[in-house]
Amino acid sequence: MKISTIESLHCNAGWRNFSFLKITTDDGIVGYSEYNQSYGSGGVSSVIEHLASLIIGLNPLDNDVIFATLYATTRQAPGGINAQAIAAIENALMDVKGKALGVPVYQLLGGAMRDKLRLYWSHCGTYRMHESTANFMGKPTLKSLDDISALGQEVRAQGFTGLKCNMFVFGERNYTHGWRRAHPDRNADKPLIRSVYNQIEAFNEGTGGDVDILLDLNFNFNTEGYIRMIRALTPLELFWAELDVYNPEALAYIRQRTDTPIASCESIYGIRDFRLYFQMQSMDVAIIDVPWNGIWQSYKIAALADAHEVNVAPHNFYGHLSTMMSAHFCASVPNFRIMEIDIDDVPWKDDLVTHPPEIVDGHLIMSDRPGWGCDIDEDAVRAHPPI
């Protein structure tokens, strides 16, 4: 068996594009992966095209050999777009391998430790805060804290036991602080702290206190700002505060001075970079992006996290194929905490795959179909040309 062709596919997903990689072998097996070149990752497809020439004709079952070869080729510029391109290739190879052997990908990682995964509703309210994205989904725009409370009721009614939100501000102008438009000024001032506190209270009111609340602070503060915000929210007992910090010492400093569990590292690449965060005991939960790292490498990172007594969770705000890729990762590691998924999305999202995720009572049910357990419907992808 040899790799014969590598092709990228793209489609409109409302306010961004979904991107997929298709690897075909000389005996007709097709493997897919999902990758992301929105939100600052433009150019991944070009790097994949460049790297493809290095692996045409190789055995797709040698996924770690191929990764090591591509890493060696790009190690003078590690991480970033190079890492994402290599990860897309690795993930498609794992789909090929699972199909060739007739087993789910989680079996290639040692088997499934669980057959269902607890989910949290990610970006809960974020897309509804903005009229343009709300219109894509056919949802009402959020205009008040009462709307936040009503959304909390919706989350609970659908059986979810966790939700994650960004920072919402209501007033003369309603907006999501720091989402899609970063602020150079990274301070947590009192009006913003009050606004976020009221928002979390409204979610708690709507859910009746039965749903865990996760707050994503992203890259929006410096060390002092993160500490001020997290300390102010302590009475609300967040499930975790999620923040992005490229300095493991600074992240450890924040964790030591707050009482809320800290989740981080969704933008970190590879076992070498994660190692520093584990050594510094920087976070309670390591967030690992499977499309950015590749599932085989993500499994290695999770094993290192386990050795440091750290839980893991996937970064997954993409399409359904990415959800299944992340699900196989979550099913196979002992230190899984909870899984991210976007529920609000464009109405044609289900059409893009042959088997959308099966969600029952806020849990994703694992499939025993070979590979990822779902393929891309290429006709549906072509029916929605990329923007």
C-alpha cells in the first residue's frame, strides 16, 4: 500500500471556512482529516501541498515514520503553519490506517477506555451576540442578561451539564470582549469584571445551577489582569478559567494565586513545548488541539500530562470531522476531563459528513466504525463553495 494522491477540500461555514485533507492510496482507501486555516492560520494548504511531494509513494501505515520525516524537514521552523500541515497529514493517515485494518482509530491508540464522552457546549452565546453570525444560524441575537438566562435554560433542556462562554458586554454597544478582534490593552478593569460577573450569574440562573460554567479568557489579559478577573469570579465557582499564556512561569504564577482550576495550552505545539508547562505545574487541565498536533502526537502529549498528574481536554471548535478526531483521542486516554463541542453552527454542518456525531443527554456516543467513523460528503462540500 502506498500514498498516491493528496488533495485539500474547502467549504463555506458561515463566518469561516472548513478545510479537509483527503489522502488516497494506490489500492483505493481514502482517509480524511479536518484542519483549520481560519483565525490566523492562513497558508496551511500551501504547506501541505509542499510537503505532499515528500510522502507520495510512502506506506501510509508508517504514520510515525512519516511524522518524524516531516518534522525533521521543518524543524528549523517548528510549530505554527508547519505543525498544522504535518498534523493534517498525520490525521488523514490515521484514518487510512484504521480503515485498512478495519478498526476505529481509538483502537490504534490502545483501545477505548470509555464509550461515551461528557461534552460542554462551547462558545455558548458567542455567535448569538453578533447579528451577522446569529443570522447564519437562524438564531436570535442576544441583547440582554435575560437572553443569557434563557440560553442557560436551553442548554439545560438539551441535556448538557457544562457550557463555556466568552466575555459578554451589554450596554450602548453589545459585544464579545476580545473575540475575533484582539485588544492591545490587556487590562481587567472594573466595568468589564462586573459585566462578566453578571453574565455568569445569568447563566447560573438560567441553568438552575445544574450546569458547570467554563469561562474562556483567551489572550485578553496580562498576568495581573488574569489574576484580578479570576479572583473576582471566585464566588461563582467556575468549572475552570481558560487562558492563553505563552510563558509557563507566568501561567504557574497565576495558578498559584487563584483558587479556580486553570485550563490552558490550546495554542501550544508538540511534546517539547508542552513539557515546560508540565514541569512548571502551570495548569490543572492541558488543552490539546488534535487538528494542530495530530492525534498520534496528541496521545504522546496526554501521556506526558498523565505522568505529571494533569488532566487533558481537546480544543475543538471546528466541524464534525474534527469532533470525531478529538473524540477518538478522548476515548483512548486515561486522563480525559471533558470535551469541547460547538452546538450553534450553520444549518448545513451535518450535511458535510456521512455520520454526524451522536449526542445523547450531553454525551457523545462513540462509534465502532473503522477510521474516524465518518467520512466527508464531497458533494455537500462542493455545494457550499468557500468564502
